[in-house]
Amino acid sequence: MSDLRALKVKLFADGADLTGMKEMAANPMIKGFTTNPTLMRKAGVAHYKAFAHDVLAAIPDRPVSFEVFADEFADMERQALEIASWGRNVNVKIPVTNTRREFSGALIERLSKAGVHLNVTAVMTLDQVERITERLASETPAIVSVFAGRIADTGRDPMPIMAESVRVLRSRPKAELIWASPRELLNVFQADAVGCHIITATNDILKKLALVGKDLHDYSLETVEMFYRDASAAGYGIATREPA
């Protein structure tokens, strides 16, 4: 547990299951929440605004990110202003581009200058981080979500990109970098090592925090016991034939 207490990176829970979000909200280690339309659809959310208000009623004291879902920048802007009005703890997620690869920079700049707390999402390159940073108002808090897990899925090491992104964002002291889409608990410690401000992870990863510092000999034995127990429960056997 001493390793967990030493962490400087903030832990955010990523999901759209209200029950699961409430469960994570009961954990004081969880400092914020993120969602996206894909997670909401997977969780069976039918009414976007009603769901958001339910979440904010349950979690009024920590930042929660909700994403726009339009593809035209004018529509994104209208949605962003509406979403921002739902609560003082709301960050509005704006994708770094639309589906036509058009950079969202002008929209990011307008909203940030208007005081909207943004979470610029789906970021995967240092160039994108640099262009976003140039558009952020220095006086307005913001988050930049770099999808380190997806970068790693392509066979690239995300650590250099994340470390350099931390450096770039120093010109905007109120902006924070999220290590998004982690694949394993180790990523929490990697994010902390490079100075990342936040890591957002699904509940199944965050629940593994209980394993931090676990004795590996004990873990090995528990794994052996699990294999034996499941094989026995399944009634597995290997029949042998008598020699002729």
C-alpha cells in the first residue's frame, strides 16, 4: 500500500454503468470520472441527458467528462455549451478531429476562451498535443486525453510520447494530461513515472489496485489452486488404455 500512497497521478474511473460509477465514487482514491458514447451505448444508456443528470446527482463533488456526439463543429459547439451547463464539475469532451480529419482547433479555442472546461479526446500524436495546447486559454482548466493504450496496441511505446506531452502542456499550467485507455494496472505506475496528471481506467483495472504489493509466491500458489479447483469442478480426466 505504500506504493499507492506515493502515487502523484490522479485516478479517474472510465465507464458508463451508473451502478459501477457509484461503486467507484465510494472509493476516496478515485478523483474523477470519464465517459464516452461507446461506453454509454455498451451500458445500454438510452437517454443521454437523463443519464448525465443521474450521474451528476450521484457524483457532485468530482469532475465528470461527457462527450459531444455531433460531427459538424457548429453542432458540437451547441452541444458543448449545453453539456457545460449541467454542472460545475463537468468537463466537455471534444474530439481532436471530426470524422473528416478536420482539426477541432478553432472550436477548442472558442470554448476554452469562453470558460468551458474541456477534455480534448482521442489524441494519439505529439503533433496533436502541440496544436491543442496552442488553442487552450491559459486561464481555463482543461484536460488533454492521449490514448496511450491504443498507441501501445500499434506496437509503439507510448512512454516517450506521454513524457513529451507533459513537457508541452507546461505552457498551460491549468491543463492536465490524461493517460487514456490503459491496458493493465502497470500503466498507472508508468503514467506516474512520466509525470502524467491523470490516468483514467475501467473498473476492472482499478479493482486490481488491491493486488499492488502482493507477495508473488502467494499469488503463484493461488493460481495453482485455481487451476486445480477448476479442473476438479469440471470433472476432467485422462483415460489410459491397458497395454495389449
